[in-house]
Amino acid sequence: MFIADLRNNIIHDSMNSKYECHLKDIPKDQMKKIYNYQSVVRMCGNDNIPRFMGCQYCLPDLYIFDMTRIFH
């Protein structure tokens, strides 16, 4: 099962969560459960609004690093 944090549009893998994910700190009203990986990939796609991305610790293959943030 996957958990979407609706505050900052990040999806976590609950079966592979790390300490850095801080899943306990996500409020229950800002949490959405996702049950299959295909839905996660679809939510992380370019066509979805708002665009979600995978957590850099538990879903690194769906994490997108914004290189322009380095130079600001």
C-alpha cells in the first residue's frame, strides 16, 4: 500500500518506509491511501494535476530532483 501526502504531493511506500519519511507526522485528513503501483505511476506522470512525486527515500525511482533549485 502507498500513502500520498496531500500537503506536499509526495507518495510514500508504506511497506518500504524509512525513518526519513516521517509517515507518523502526516495528519490523517491530509493522507490518501493508494493500493496499487499503477495508480502511483499514473499520479506521478506529467499529465496529472496536481503532479505527485515519489519519496526520495522509499520510492527513489519516481523521485524527480529539480536542478534549478540549486541555483536559487
